[in-house]
Amino acid sequence: MIVDEVVKAVIGYLSSRGRLELLPQIAQELTRAGFTQVDPNLATVTSAVVLSAKQKSALVKTLAKVFKHPIRLKQNLDPDLIGGLRLTIAGKVIDASINRQLTDLKEVLIYD
């Protein structure tokens, strides 16, 4: 498959230059670029419960206003999410979940 060949070529190139440490950053940028190229209007929202039609509509309107283009919304459910939302749009992640807030609080308590 051509994707396998491209991946091997990129890894080979980075290895020959002694720059394999760049691979995670390259993968992240390719993922971001892929989201933008494939469907820049698609936003994925992850929540613990199904959003109501009214909540989805409000979210679509807000995102369209912020990103200045029409938005289509796809919803994923994550029962491990305590509360809040996690949004992915155009390769960007907006994590407004309780899980993220608790992780941030834990880091502050441990490192400050």
C-alpha cells in the first residue's frame, strides 16, 4: 500500500538525518493538516451523555461564529468523561471536561 511506503520513507529519511525525535511532532502536524484538508467544517464533540437537539444547535452556532464558517457536528459518547465536553475541530482540541480540570488541578497541587 502506498501509505506504508510513504511512512517507511519518512522514517528512513528522519533516521538517515539522525532526527527520529521529530517523528511525534510530524505525526501531530500531519493529523492536524489531515483534519483540515478532509473536512474543515466537521467538529467532533465528546460528552458523557447524548446532547439534546437544542444543545447541539447552540454549539453549532457558537462554533460557526468562532471559526467563521459553517460547522457540522458529530457526537461521540465517552462514559469515562465525568462531565463537560471535549471538542475537536480542524485539528484543534478544546477540552472543557471535568476530567481535564481535575488533571490540571492535580498538576498544580503537585508541582506548585
